Amino acid sequence: MALHWKILIGMGLGIIWALLSGYLGFNEFTIDWIDPFGKIFINCLKFIAIPLVLFSIVSGVASLGDLTQLGRIGAKTFGLYLVTTVISVCLGLVLVNLLVPGKNADSKKNRLRYEVWAQSQGIEVKDGKNALKDADSTMKAEVLAELKLEQGTAEYQNLEAKKAQASATEPGPLQPLIDIVPENLVLSLTDSRLMLQVIFFALFFGISLSLLPKEKVSTVAHFFDGMNEVFVKMVNIVMLGAPFFVFCLMAGVLAKIADSPQEIFEMFKSLSFYALVVVSGLAILLFGFYPLLLILFRVPISYRTFFQQLSPAQFLAFSTSSSAATLPVTIKCVEDGLKVPKKVSDFVLPIGATVNMDGTSLYQAVAVIFLAQYHDVDLSFAQQLGIVATTTLASIGAAAVPSAGLIMLMFVLTSVGLNPMWIIIIYPIDRILDMCRTVVNITSDSTVAAIVAKSEEK
């Protein structure tokens, strides 16, 4: 049986187990004795990912020899990543404006909540309305009481702490460039959120290696080639147990989201329209946009072959919600299944796992407009164009780890003058949507790798 079918069966059994454990009341057993194996699996992939990126990029760049080829591949890669990200954001904005998932019967009270918050923060109300002026004192008091109660919850405090930690220092305009260059390489190698720094060092090292006479650095080049093969083999060994580990991941994730099947159902029911818009947008990208890109660039891969060969990485991305953890498997699927040369995949995919977040971009665009609609705030066309720019930059800065997009969403909301704590509304189903958008993220990386490889044949 093919690996992707085994992983799919493991995923399905994990969902069934989680529903049964919630129904029969042994969620605690699932969290204590099954979920840890999923965490072990993710940790294995993560500790492989960073050295694999380091050795594969150095090996790939050193083997190019011609640095103009590296520049050409780099320009194509970043150009395609930028295009796919902008299109993803625009698609999200079109869908959320057409379907209006945030429209609700309680919009008057939600509008008051927004204006009370804006007044307390000294922020100008975006659309010029003034619902506070006409609201009666009873409703005002009710809104203030609800806000105070909400701010006292542990969930609210936790998100506040995360936001404060992320914005401890006010970044300057060139901070993203500063963040790319590692201050301490050893620290960068220990944190998957600093993958860009590892990539920078690997590119710098590989370029330096390629500029030296081969007879002087042949030993170093052989060392990096050999180490790269070792880590690829480690990926193959870890993937032998993937179906079991995916079962544990799915069971653990669902067991932690809710204590019973009823809670899961209620959670989706309250946010079903919002979730439907996000998933619809992701599905259009996954099953329509990326195959269309392959056709436009004349990449000789059939629709069925593309998804069949990439499915192990896609199922794994769905289970782990982490592009970084899935990276070793993505590289394997793209090289073995899509027949992308190693020199292309080793460069394009690690960078994509860090800077190319199409699924996250679309999700952030939909979430911002949904939350504005939910609070009866009308954002102008110019403000929504601002969201395109901010979301594109935010997706580049998002770490390739679970729920990183949620923290970035707080900054996008702040940039358009909306309350960043509104993410509490969509927080309950974020992990499920995170799993879906990670699949889109790694599919986008793989599509760009295939296109770049095709163009390099000429």
C-alpha cells in the first residue's frame, strides 16, 4: 500500500478515536498516553529540518558553480512567491466581501464594543459612524460589563501576553533585513523560527565554497554532500512510522480542542460560515490555482500525478500544522515524485517554508474582514488594499510553526485600527483551519519548485 494511503487511514482512525474518547469520557487518557507520540514525531522532523536545510542548501549552491544560475533561480523563486501570495490575499478579500460571513443579528451591540474599545485606545473610528451617541445607557453598561468579563478570562490574558512578547521592541523599517543575518549561528540552529538566518548562512557558505578552487575544498564539499544524504536517510526512517504517528497527532489535537463530539459540533456551528469561506478559498488555491499555474508554465505533470506524489507531504502538513516540520518530507516528495532536480528543490523549498505562506495570507485577509463585518465596521477599498500589503509582509514574517498566523493576524488587525483581541472570536477553530492552510502553504512551495525546475531546463 502506498504511503499516502497509510497516512490517510491513520488520520481517519485518529479522528474516530478522538470522537470515541470524547463520547466515552477518556480524553485524559488520549492526551496523556497517545498525544505524546505525535509530539515525538514532530520533534523528530523538526530536529532533522534545520540541519537538512543547512546541508542541502550548501551542497546545492556549491554544486551550481555558476553564480549567475543561483541569481536566476533566486529571482524566479522570490518573484513567483510574491505573485502567489498577493493573489491569495486578493482571492480571500473577494470571497469575504461577496459572501459577507460576518453579518449577524447582534451587530449593533458588537458595533458598540468596537467604539468603546476605540475610544479607550484613543483610536479614530474607521468609517465615521457614531453608534455610541444614539445608544441607551443600559446597552452601554451591558457592553462594558461584557468587555470587562472577557478581559478577565485566561484565554484573553494568554493572547495579551503573546502579543506583548512579540512586540516587546518596536521594529524599525529595516528590521526584517536585520533579522535575516544571524548574530549567533548556534542559536539560529536551535530555533525553527530562525530558519531564515540558517538559510542566509547556508547561502553565504555555499557561495564562498563555489568561488574557491575545487581541489582545495573538495573534502568540505564531499562532507556536506554526505551529511545531506545522512539526513535524507533519517527522514526515510522516521516516515516508516508516519501512519501511527499521524494517528496519535489527530487523536491528540481533537481531544484537546473539545471534551465531547457535541462541543466540536457547537464550535463549528457558531463559526461555520466563516470557516466555510476560509476553506473554500484554500480549496480554490489548492485544486484550481496551483494546477492552473503548472499548465500555464507548461510543467509536464498531470493533475492526478501532482496530488498523488505530493499527498504524503500534504497529509503530514495537515496533521502537524507546521511547514518546518513537514519540510524534510516535502523535499523528498518533490524530488522523488515531481522529479525536481536537487539543486532547485534544496534552494526553493527551505525558503518557501519560511517566506511563502499563501494559505496563511488568505486566512488573514478573510479573518480581518470577517471580524470587521462582525462588528459592523465598513472598511474602504483603500483600507482593504492596505490589508493586501500588510498581510503579504506579515506572511513573510510568520514562523513556520503551528498558530504563528494567529499572532501575525493581531498585528494586521492593529495596522488597520481594529482590536487585535478580536481573534478570541475565531480562536476556537484556529487549529483546524491552521491544519488546512498549512497544506496550501507546502503545495504552493512545491508548485513554485516545479515551475522553476521547468524554466531552468532551458
